[in-house]
Amino acid sequence: MKILQVTTGYYPELQFGGPPQKIHDLSRGLQGRGHRVQVVTLHSTRRAAAQAVQDGIPIRYLPWVGQGSWQVPGGWGALGGMVREADVVHGYGLYSLLCPAAAALAWRAGRPFILEPLGMYTPRARNLGAKRVYHRLFTSWMSRRAARVIAASPSEMEELAGLVEPPRLVLRRNGIDLAPFRKLPPAGRFRAAHGIGDGERVILYIGRISPIKNLGQLVQAFSEATLDGTRLVLVGPALEPDYARELAGQIAELGLDERVLLAGPLYGEDKLAALAAADLFVLPSLSESYGNAAAEAVAAEVPVLLTDGCGIAPQIDGRAGLAVPAGVPSLARGLRLMMEDSAVREGVTARRSAVLGELSWHEPLAQTEALYQALLPAARL
């Protein structure tokens, strides 16, 4: 089977959060099952057309014009050729023109198109008006013509229920590669690099420095929790400079400069070292279609505190961590419980091993492959 993956951000551009890694892992898994996978995408800074290969996956970068995340793709002839050569076209994410273009070309070529919104359907945080206009112009059109629309969690299924009806709306969770978490680097490596004493406890966040991640509430909650001998470490790229400055200003205003560390982005072994040093992982997001960062913390055997707006929350709550509503009081209470009450912490993480068994790519890969195959005529299988 020839599979075309369509996404505006792809590995190794990990500054855009979990989707680039997720789509790459899924592509590698499908290729490992004997399928021919190609990715078409846009590079965040290079505007010219280009080609590359990552772990055996061929990548075609289309040319584009625009500024920042507002990228208008070119190379429509090349995109059309890739669509016609594919047996199935899988588009990821909203709020770009690449996915609607691929959907239109797939519709014209008679190729099944799968849409995976990546939790972007409900407008949140910023640019709400522009997002609603995008839905009227593109999302509704794509959803009507999509052979399937994929949600990564039951909560995202509920959000998408008004967009597309069953059976075209399907649930397929994300997965993570468990192998890197089986042997973490020494915890002292991260502590030494960031000036954290051996006796200090570490509360860790990993993700984008973005309003949707609700970091302002986390910082305020950390201040109100009054946890002695504890550092809050925020790891991730600051792609929205105004918000990063706002967050830094809040940290200074609360007098937390010595206790809250903005560590910047960390990848690979550096990210694993941060997890090795963590006493608690926190994902305070207003919304997550899934929450791969929390899944990785579980794989690293770090207790998790997350908000119930994360799609993975029901999977973790009371099994590998604690889920609480978004809000400063609930986050502060969650921090105190997870850091100060060992009985609570041990109780809510007692079934971590069972959760770990549910996190691999094995089941999502098989489900994705079966979904593709069900959409193809027998002659093209």
C-alpha cells in the first residue's frame, strides 16, 4: 500500500510539540509493516522545495510564502502527483492550507482522504476569530469529504461529534516508542547542567511554552502550594515570544526567579535526563487531544499530575498519577498531594505498569493499517 502523509510540521522539527514525532513514529511503523510511506510537508524556515530522508522515510518539502506559521504552500503540481500515486492520503492538523489542498486533490483523484485534526478543532487560546473562519472555509468541507476522521481520545471524539457522524468518526489513540525510556541517563547530569542541588526536588513540565498549556496557572499554583526545597522546571521551545515574556514577568512578580527555571527546549538524551531528575511531571494544559508528554513520563516511571482536559487523563488518573480540573486551587492542591502525601502518591501510581502496557504503538499501528485497508478496493490492496 502507498501511503501519503500530509502535515505542516514533521520530524525532526520537534519544536512544534508532539505531532512531528508522532507522525514520524506512525510512518516508521507502517513502513516496517511493508507499506510505502511518503511525507509531504513544509519546513518552518526553508522556503524552497527540497527532499530529504529520515529513518528511511522519504520527505518532500514544498515551497511556500508567508510569515511564521502562516504558510501558503506552492508546488501544487508536485503535490497532485504524489496524491495520484498514493493509495490513501492522510492529513494531519488544521489551520493551514496544505491539508485542504491535499484533500481537494485526493477528492479529484478518487483517493480516500483521512483527516486527523490533532485536537485543533475547538478554537482555544488565541486567534479565535481566524480559527472560526478557517472552519467555515475549510474544516467543514474537508470533514464532509473525508473517508474517516480520527480522534486520539474519547474527549476529542466528543468535540468532533458535531463535525462528522459515526461510523466515519473513529477513535485511535496515540502511541510512544517505549525503548528510549528503559534506561535513562543519570539524574545528576540534568541537575548539574541547570544548577539544581542534589537535595532539591524537581517538578517538571515538558512541552511548548504556549497559552494552551496553561503555564500561568501552573506557576501561580506552584507559588501557592509553598513546597519547600522544590524547583519547578519548564522545558520547551518558546515559539510565541509575547507569551514567554508574559510568563517570565509573572515568575519575577511572584518572586520565584530562584525557584522556577525556564530551561528552554531539550531533546533526545537531554530530555531523558530531565525526566530522570524529576520527582513529579505536570501537564496543566487547558486541552490536549491526547498528551504524549504525560505518556513519556509514565514510561520513565515519574508520577504524573495533569488536568482533566488532557485526552490521556482517564488512562492515567488513579493508575499512574492524578488528574485535576484546570484552575489554580485544584493545581495547587494536586501539587501538595503529589509532593507531600506519600500515601496518596503511591496509591494513585500503583497501577503504572498496567498503563505502561497500553502506551506502545503496537495497537494503534494495527488499527491504522486496518482502517486504510478497509477504504481500498480489493484490486489495490
